Amino acid sequence: MLTEDEIYRLKQAIVATVASPLIGSIEDYTWEAIFHYVKDISLADPALGRSKLLYDAVDPATSTGWSLKSLQVNKKADFSVGTIYSYVIQRADVIKKATELGFPGLNENSLPEELGEAIVRHWNQKVEKDSLKQEVEASYEGILLKKIHGTEYIYCEYPLGQLDQSFFSWAWTVNKKNGKTGVGLQGSINGQAQLIWYKNQKQLFRFRVIPETAVPIRIERVRLTPTYYVSAILSALRDKNEEIS
């Protein structure tokens, strides 16, 4: 989890980010950049290319990696400990990769348990492969939940690793309106939903619970004018160029 100094840096970075008139919300690379600042680790220029590897931030000094997500929720969303939310963790086209995964002949009509086993194997291979490639030994998920008005945030961190298929039970979701089998295959542990895979989009979602260790952040949202912002940035660039020369 974050240290007290890192929590302070996180709040300051959020304030600075939302002050920019060029940024509407903290998403994707913006969240990655903030996190690199919080952890004081080197940030690559996205113009040089971005990978689809699992870890969005890696601290080479500690071999620690974080998979980062930012999720926007409505202004009435509950940030209380124990609140459940979900998000995409992987595009998992296990039908297309069935043979590669060791499930030749797998299709959407296969038994739920067989599909579920393929989904878990697909995820585990991703974790193993990218951990080796990115030289990560300790891995986490860093999730920033944000309310739509941009003044309330909460940071949640979880250990990230391979899944144990033996703990899961799998079943297709049921449409509450018509009682028909839905498009989502849900993986549960002890009756509690953990994963859901949608066969149409081939996306795998994970359910998480806001933990007691979550870090709430509340800020006053102040926006700079475009004129002031551009002038300040250009001034900073001139100072930087003078330092280099």
C-alpha cells in the first residue's frame, strides 16, 4: 500500500492534473503517469510506443509491478469499505485460442466448467509470461475509483497473481427479465462472484471489494484557464531549456 508520503503525493498529483484545462478526467495514461510520480519511478514517453503487457508500472529497484486501472462511477456511488465493483482485466478470446490453451474443440456451447478452466488458464499464462518479461516478482493491482464530479477519489490496492481453478464454480448468468441464460459466464468462489466472462465481447471482468486499506482522497476542483495554463507550461519549458544549455 501507499506510504504517508505517497498518499500526499497522490493528492497533490490529482489536484495538479484536474487543474489542467486540457484534461477532462483521470484516465488510462494519465493515471499511469500520476502513479509513476507517486512511486517516484521513471516514466516512459508514450510517443515511443505503449505495450499491452500486464504491468503498467514497474519499480526495477524492488521488482514490483502494478496493473493500473481508473474507473469512473456516478456521484452517488458508495465508497464504503465492503462495496463491490467490477472492471475489465483482460480480453480473453478463449474460443479462438482454444487449441493453444489445450482445449481443442472448445466452443461457446461447451460445459461452463470447461470454459471456465480455459479462462483461468488464459489469465494465468498472461501473468506468468508478463511477470517474466517485465522482471516482476511482487505484483499488485492499483485501482483509482473516481466520482463523476471529480472531487472524490479512492485508491484500492490488491495482490495480483495466478488463479486456482479448483476453487471456482462456473455458471451462465440468467436474464432477470426473461429468465433466459445470459451472455455472461460467471466464476464464483463459495457463492461469491469473482469473475465474469462475456462471450460477445470476449472480455473478462473481475469483481473486487473496497478494502479497509483503501485510501480516500477528496480535493477542491480548481481549473486553470487555457491561457494561463499554456503560458505557465511554456515558461517552465524555457526554464528547463536554459538549465540544459
